Amino acid sequence: MTKKHSFFSHHRHLAHWLLAIAIVLAVSLSIFLTLAALTQLKVRHQQKVLQPFYDTTGLSTTGPIGEVVRREPLNLTVDGGSGQRILYRTQKADGSVTFTSGMVFIPNGTTDKPRPVVAWAHGTVGMGDQCAPSRTPNPMKNIAWVSEMLKQGWVVTATDYAGLGTPGTEGYLVGGDEARDVLNSVQALKYIPEANAGTTFAVWGHSQGGHSALFTANQVSQYAPGLKLVGTVASAPAAELVPLLSETAGTAIDWVIGPEAMESWSAAQPGLDVSSVTTSVGYNNYKRIANKCIESAALEGIVRTKFHQEFFNASLTTSPSWVAMAKAQTAPILDSSQPLMVAESLTDQVVLPNTTALYIQKACAAKSNLTSLWLTNVGHIQLSSTIAPDVIGWIGDRFAGRPTSPTCAQPLPIAPAGS
């Protein structure tokens, strides 16, 4: 065989291999796109079937706040109890009445004594209606620990937040809105007789929900004096918003948190100008991205960051009106009468641990009754499920009236933000 023939033979084989690889890639891409399209069709069908439950057209805003106006079984297996999807009246921070959806989980069996309640406040999921936890195909995906609470004899509520799954704009990181939705999810239980729920409750929130939980604790005595809050758990709380927004600037996190905050804060305070603190590409896309669910928004954020596209411009932390809004929505410090657990991972890349350390530092300086729980090598999303046994034990002690074990005397494992 001549060298020339060998050369062409080698390249023919190479061409055949490249063609085969191209065919495999094309077929794989076709299968992926087909499966993605089928998934989207399935999601759209599911949301179409669910929509009548969430349609508030014709529902009266007059009537008791917290009243359940619609409910139905979740139709899923819940170890230790059962679940319901609910729609109830709530209030925005400005006092206007609206509706929010959510879930209630009730233990099996009966009891003569009113059951304790745990109110769960979920983290960032995206602002599209399909992102509301009660509207997802697997509502218990991130809250499997509910079953352990049911086995303790506790009722669990889980608000979606008004405007998420229901008409309107979600009060994302608007503390007053979040607190009212959480508190009214507890008050809704008196309209569900089989829950046999009492007025004693604990609240646990993660990420955005940690922000919600801290505002809930701060407002319970004024807004819902008939309820007795025995303990608050805030895991990876979005508590210190100014340093958090500052330190995540230029990262993919901006493309997840940023659009939702811009959509929510500009609705809560109409004078805020979104275009003044976002790049042109950020401004042109923020409404669309805000209405994506978090997985899709995060993927887009990663891609945009790889191409050096930033969401915010340099004005975010210097604009007086936007800084004032961020400060107004910074989580409140709880007083010594309110038991508080704050949990965080030193490897959290979403709610940066030094911002949580800053909140703990401030709370301890104010003599808060605070117990901190620090972990490492645990991601932001996994943190809540990882600490669930500790949280259940801590809440159980609060329901039992046992004394707390504050940790403010212990040194922080990381320097607080801004120090």
C-alpha cells in the first residue's frame, strides 16, 4: 500500500467515525429536545388541570382574614398523615386583602388536645405560577421531613406566598407580605376542623423563607396576638440584604435573585426605577427570568455569567432609593423573649455565610435568645434537609417548654460581612 493510499484510507476511516459521532450527537440532541418538549407539554397539562383551584375570580375579599375559601386533597402518599391543598385570605403589607395558596399536613389519628403547629416558609423557587410548591408534581420533594413532624403529632402548614400560584405579584423579600402569608397559614387551620390545631406554633424558613420566618416572629404579637409563637428557625436566611447583594454582584446568583427582587420591590414601591440599577441586558430580561422556576433561571444565569453578562450595574449599592429598600427589608433582630435558631453552612455559595454571621453578631449584641448551628460541606439547597433532625429536636423542646441553650458566647467560625 502506498503512502498516498494509506493517507486517504486513514482519512476515510476518520471521516466515517466523525460522521458516526455526528449522527449519534444529532440523534441524542433530537431525543433530548423531544423529551424536553414532552415534559413541557406534561407541565402545561398539569397546570391547566390545577388552574381552576387557583382561580380567584369571583371570590370575595370580604370576610375573616385567614379563612379557607377552597381546599382539596393533595392526592399523594404522606407517611404519618395526609395533605391538603388550600386557598385562603391573606393581606399584603399595605393592608389590602388578597388570596394565597398553600398546603396543610395533618397527622393520622385523633387527639383530645389541640395539636402544635409548625409553619414552613419555603425558599426562592421562581415567580411563575407553576413554581408554587403546591402546584408542582412533587410537592414534598424538598420537605420530606414533614413526615417526621407528623409522627410527633404536629400539624404543618406551608404557604406558597400570595402572588405565587395565585394572581398578583409575590412579595419576594418583602418582609411584611411574607409574614402575613405565614401567619395567616396558621390562622387558616381553625377553618379545617379535622386538623384540631391549637394556637401554639413554631416557624421554620429556609433562604428566602428564613427572611420570612424572622419577619413572622417580629410581627406575630402585633398582627396575630391570638397566636403563641414558641420558636423560630431560620436556615441560611437572606437576612442581611445589603452585603448579600453587594458580595454576589457579578455572579450567576444575580440572575436568580435579582430579577425576582426587581419585580417584587418595584411593585411594592412603585417609585423605584429598575432600569437605574440594572444593565441593559438585565433590564430587558428581568421580567421574563423572574417568572422562570429557579432551576431554569439558575441555568440561564450560569450561561450569561460565562459570557460576562452582568445583571446589575454599579449603581445598585449606591442608589439611595434602592439601598433604602434593601435596608427596609433587612431581617429584624428578635428580642430575648423569642427563642431563635439560626443554621448555616460555611460552604453555602448562595446565601453567603459571612452575611449570616453578621446577622448572628448583631442579634447576639442585642441579647437575642439565639442558638446557632454551623455546618460545612453542605450546599445551600441541601442544608434544610440535612439539619431537619436538629430542627425537629429543637422545636420539640420549645413545644415542651424546655430551656434553650444559647450559643452567643461561642466565637463565630467566620468573620462577619463588612468586618
